[in-house]
Amino acid sequence: EILVKIEQDFGWSIVNDKITYEDVTRDMKEGDVKELDGLLRQMLRILETIGIYIKHGLIDDDMVYDYLASIGPKIQERCQSFIDRERELREEPRVFEVFSETVKRWQAKDKQRQ
């Protein structure tokens, strides 16, 4: 639902468009950037929570992999500058860290399958 709202409101399909957060926000009004930031923060918090659940064995990694492994890396890649900025603003390098680690693990799994 958040991905759909971002696409409808800002014309950015994070999964399908090969453009980054920096590209999207470059000429955007400050109010629109703040709105987009709020949506990205929401989405990444959900993905971080899913990663934490996987890490602690509360949900099955293989099941989530089957659903999110095709889009997780795209989200991380295209939102990396936003993630980096959030880490700087909060002076906390662990912001969205578990999501990032989960994506790296899935990418390694993909390489093994090839």
C-alpha cells in the first residue's frame, strides 16, 4: 500500500523505475520531500521489523524471501541515500541495519542459486 501511494502521489515506482531517491527529490518542493520521507520511513520501518522477526526466528526467512527477495534489494538500492541520511540525522549507524543485512543475505542466496 505504501509503494502504491508513493507511485500515485510522486510518480515514483521504487521497484520498477531505475531511479534513486536523490533523483526523485532533486527538484521536489520541500513539503513534498517531507511527505515522501514520511512514507519511506514507514515502509523501511516495516521492512526492518520483518528483518528483526526473521533474525529472531519469529517468521520463516525462506517464506519472506519468496515474497520480498525480488523487491528488497531494489528498495534498498534506490533508497540508499535516504537510509544514509536517516543514519546521519539520527547519529545512529544502525538505522535500518537489519533490513540491510537481510537484503545482503538474500543477495548472497541468489548468487548461490545461479
